[in-house]
Amino acid sequence: MVSVGVLERRRVFHERNICHFCGRFVLEAEGWAESIPPYHTILATWDDDANFFTGPFHLGCIRGFERRGEFRQAMVDWLTTTNRLITVHDEDGQPHEISATGLGYTEKIAELPDGEIYEDPRFNRWVFIEEAGPYHFLELDAVEALRAGGRVRGDGGGTSAVLPAEPDPSIESWNLSELLDFLEVRDLYQGLLDDLEPKYKFWEGGLGRAGYILTYSLSAIRPLPGSVGDFFARYLPNYTSKRLEDA
């Protein structure tokens, strides 16, 4: 077995803030466009240029990806296991096994027309994995809101992005549509603009070593299908909330 550290140097990571699937800019918004940090080990069976997958992606690009079944299976393997062995082929063409840590949502509790729901056996947390590939993490407050027929807003905490070019100083007063026009990705976010009540705020920006760094917050209604809320309306009345001391 080869350690992850040995193979780490051989990984091919995709350019910062560029979608792995379409090659266009990713402005992160939970439930619409997100990023997987590089410390996770996810086998990219669909990618001929990289052993592992990390980095940003648009959820819509996954849904339209011709090999989304392979992506979905890789996500299921990562999300629903604890420790596992995965096989990769090194430059010599020989298979090597490495140890990988999953996120531990090990209890499958629902199969819905739109996807599957898995539960963390230690904490009040769930993940909904769409049949089309993308996944959505859910905390107890979110599923309680869905159970009551409400909508759930994504995290609006601050994040940073390296822009592809230096913007005009007026960026501080831009609204979300103006920013998306500058990034030339408005078409990828039109559904968010039209239906998901986005809240965008410029925090700060300036030149750094990598380029112009924008720090911002952006949240929107998370586009979860109604079947998820319907399931939790049936599931939560008999659910026993887990206690931190028992984890």
C-alpha cells in the first residue's frame, strides 16, 4: 500500500476558481456552485488527466455531465464511508492501494425519485445525493424547516475568489448581476438570479500575488426538491435527536 503523501505530489489539480467540468469561473454559492478542499481523497474515475478530484464546480454542470454516473458514485463512496482503500494507477501503470477517509454518512434512510438520503450515525446531520450527481448537506435546523414546508437558505459566510482580471474600482458598488457579467458567467447563474432570492455583499478587494482577490458573501435559497421535505415530514416525528456527549 502506498501512503497518500507519496501520491500527493503526483496529483493534478485544476486551476483555482475554474469549474472542473465547463472550464468557466465559479462564484461560490451553497447549493449552486461549490468547491471541495484539497485535503479530501476522491477518486476521479471520469478524468483522464487526474487521479483525484478537488476544487470548484457548478452543480448544474454536473447534472449535464455525460459521465455524471461516475461522478455520483465517487461522491457516494466519499460521503457514505469512514475509512476505505482505493486503487489508483501510478506513472508505471501499476495499481496501488491507498487509504482514504470518507465523511461517515453511513446510514441510508431514504430512496426518493430525486435521489437518496444518508444519515450521520453520530450527529444530527444528513446528506441528500441527487440522482443526477450533486449532493447537499443538511443540518437539523434545515430539515426541520423543510419538514414544515419552508425553504432553506445557503450559508452566507464570507469567502474569497481570485478574479480572472482586475476589475474597475467601482466593483465595490456592483450588484450580483454586474459581477456575473464581468465574470462572463451570468448565463450559468440566471436560475439563481430569477428564482432563489440571492443576497450578495462585497466585503473587500485588492491585488495579491495571485491577482485581484475578491472577498464577498453570497447566499441563496437552496434548490432542494419537494420530495426531501416530504420525507422529513414523515421521518422527523419519530426521530430521536442525537446528543453531542454520545458521539
